[in-house]
Amino acid sequence: MRHRKAGRRLGRTSSHKKAMVRNMVTSLLEHERIVTTTPKAKEVRKVADKMITLAKRGDLHARRQALSFIQDKSIVAKLFDKLREEYMDRNGGYTRIIQTGNRRGDAAPMAILELVNYTEDDQDSADN
């Protein structure tokens, strides 16, 4: 019985799942938008919202907690400098999941996970 065991297993060991979620959160904070399967997006959303909440606290301990999970100093700097200002007046709900249909190969439900303040114009100018 799986009573009182929260979270999705996603067909992985716990260490593999933790590594995958860390990488996906880092990618989400870097690009502000990722395309993935719906169950993965729902798991990553929980952690990403917690990281933004840490950034809103803004103290040294919160920065070190974020660094222990994200492990990329440039992404943590972006989180605590740029993204913190954007979400300071927002009480949760920093990400959105947009369902996009099923994947062609295995019919897995796909979704776009993006930060709420994401706009196409910002990313186009940053890539050029």
C-alpha cells in the first residue's frame, strides 16, 4: 500500500528523480519556459515555486538553501536579483502549466511549464 507517500514516482529511483527535478528547475529558471510531460511539470512546479519563495526572502540562508538545490551560481544570482523583483508582490502561483496534447511517439500527455511573467519578446531579445 502507498498510503501517506506523497509525490509521483515517475518510473525512476529516488536519486534519479531528484537529479531530474534539479535539472528541470534549473532549466525553467534559466529559460523561464520548458516543454515536458504533464506529470513531470506538476512535480517541477512544486519545487520551482519553493525556490522563488526562497528568493523573495532574500537573506543569506535562503540563498544558500537555493544553491544547495540548484547548484548553478549564475541561475541563483538571476533568481535572487531579477526574478525576485518580478514576484515580490505576488503571493504564490509563480508558474503555469499549459496542456499541449499528446506526444506522437508514445502518446504521453505534454505540457508547457512557464513562469507567469514570461513573455516571448523578452526571450527573443535575450537570444539575439
